[in-house]
Amino acid sequence: MTPQSPASSGNTASVLEQDTVAHLRSLPAIYEKVKSQLERRIIGQEDIIRDLFIALVCRGHCLMVGVPGLAKTLLVRSLAEIMDLDFQRIQFTPDLMPSDITGSEMIENTPDGQREFRFIKGPLFTQLLLADEINRTPPKTQAALLEAMQEQQVTVAGHTYALEKPFFVLATQNPIEQEGTYPLPEAQLDRFMFCLKLDYPSRSEEVDILLNTTTDEDVSLDEVITGSEILALQHAVRQVVVPQSVAEFAVDIVQGTRPQAASPESSLGKYIRWGAGPRACQYLALAGKAIAALDGRFNVAREDIAQAVPIVLRHRVLANYRAEADRVSIDTILADLVTSIK
């Protein structure tokens, strides 16, 4: 199936609200502004920048996996600079407690001489949160993020506090050094919309990195988007139409990751230990909507869903020992799955 033609996109635009159409048509230009600002400081990583922007307009959280020195933290800090959002960074360590990130109640004296509890908000009360090396803190502290990521609220001492919208969690993780780490449980991994893998830069990019980061020159970035604009884009992206056939294609992909759906002789049946849940279908559709909007279309095509498959499913599908023995990666398994679905 080919992507929707301009004519069909125009027919879809006629049934959308005027404001929604305006926001969708402005999305590619806004992305180019975000990209151009980040490229003043970040060399390479074009795909990662695009995927982060897609997650932001889909209300999704991202897990960024890469070895040290690939500018994961710098990328998130730079993203915060060009957006009018509150930003906090938490360096996760083995001794970090849940109250260190959510906040806690303190006893203080009132003007009339009484004592009362007052809630002191932690760094989780922000709009853009960088959870640095999230796998270095115990599960008890990791779990403190679950409610915030899913419900956008925090419960402390029986009281519930809403988080300001928009709210994003961008977490980093080192895939190599496992000593003293706590692997994220599947329940928390499933809260991340995307799992982004950062690769080493090319030779020319690494030369540019060397030349640009060994001087005293400080590159300042301009603010290009506000929180209210992000909320408007999030609403507009969700109005992009997913045809019935494309929805079935997304569901077929997710159900195809489940071992019971594949024959034992196929590569999927041989290598998959556990498949993705229903949330993966939702995230595939949302990512497809954003990808279509960035391409100037108001209808999601099968190609949009297929493009989102690796970043949506790679952390939701568990390979078995046989895949590891045969050196078959999750991305290879997912690529075979997409091509096998008619």
C-alpha cells in the first residue's frame, strides 16, 4: 500500500476542525525549527532527534539506550532549552529513595504557634524530566515513576498531586555496564513509548565533534516552542485518521510478536519468549499519526506503522536463549515480522 495521496489527505482535512488542520500543517515547520536549533549543538543523531519530537507530540516517554559519551544527556538538556518547559534532572544512584524524587511531608510551625505537615515537592514535579541512568536505582525508586508516567500524578502520604502538563520522562541507560544495576521491570518498560538506540557517530561526525567541543565557544539556543503549543500539537496529532485496514495491520504486527501466534518452525516462533501487550497497538497508531503529519498527510499509511515498529516494540518483545545463541537481534526479528504480514 502506498501512502495517502494529497487528494485523499485534502478530503480528510475537510472533516477536521479548522484549528486542528492549521496545527497539523504547521507541524513540519515546527519540527524543522527544533531540529535546526538542536543541530547547532548536537552533531549527528538525526533519527533520534526526529523520534524524540514524535514522542513529544504523542504524549509519550522515551528510554534512550547508548554507551557513555553519545550526548544523551546533552540532547535532553538542549531540548529543554528550546522549549518553554520546566526542566529537572535526576541522577539515579543505588541510594536514591522514592521520597528523593516525589517529595515528602515536613512538619513546620505555623504563625499561630501550631504545627502542621507541609508537602515539599521533589524534582518529579516538572514538565520535562531527565532520568539519568535510570537502571542504577533500586526497583522501589524506579516504581515511584510508574504513577507519574502513566497517570501524570503523584501520591504521597495518601494525598494525590497532579503534575503540570505537558509532562515527559526521558530516561537514559547504559547497555554495557551491568554491575550494580537494576534492570527495569516489564511493567515500567511498557510505560515508555519508544526505546531509542544511540549508535556511534560516523568518522566525519566524530571529527566535527572533536573540533567543536574542544574550544571555549558556548553555543546558545533559541526558544522555538512553548508548552501551550505542544499541548495544541498533541491534540491535533490525535485527530489524524487511522483507516480500518491500517489499524488491522498494526494489530496483526503486535499479535504476531506473541509466541502462540507463530508456528514453532518460523523465526518468530523460535526466537520470541514473550510478546507485546495492547499498549503497543496504541503507541504504533499514535506514532503513525505523528509520522504521517510530519509528512504533510492526515491519514496513516501502513508504511507509517512499519516505520514505528522497531522503536515501539524492541523493548516490549523478549527474545529467548535460542535467539541469543544464534545472535539474532530483536530488530531483525521485528523486521522479519513486518515483511511476513501481508
